[in-house]
Amino acid sequence: MITSNILALILKLSALKQYDFAEQVGISQAALSRYISGEREIPHEVAARIMAKIGDHNLFLLQTYDSGLKTAGADIKNRMRGRD
């Protein structure tokens, strides 16, 4: 599954502008912006096109990275609030 956070990472790592990335996967720049902001869910067919472009192995790595960041972030917040 491609979340808005993962899509933002994919865009950043691609070093493309939103317009160019959107064109590569067959969507408008406005739609891409809405997916990244979380305003709209990423449709399955769009996610499938993105996965075909980036490769399943890269998506797996990005999901692992994103999950690790969320876990670390929650732990840091708790520690900073004295709940370690």
C-alpha cells in the first residue's frame, strides 16, 4: 500500500517535480498534490502504476523506513514527555 507519506518520499527520491512525476504515472499534478497531502486516497490503479515504475522491492524498503520513523517518533515523544 502506498500512503501519502510514502508517496512524498517516492517523489523526493525521484528528484522529479510534481508535474513530471504525475505525467510519468498518468495523473494530473493536482491529483498528485491531493494524494500527497492526504486530501484524497490514492486509487488502487494509480498505486499499481507507481509500483510498476518504482519496483516492489523499493516500495517494501520505503514502507519499512516509514514504519520505523513512526515507531521512533512515538518513542521520542514519550521520552521527551518523561514517559519512558
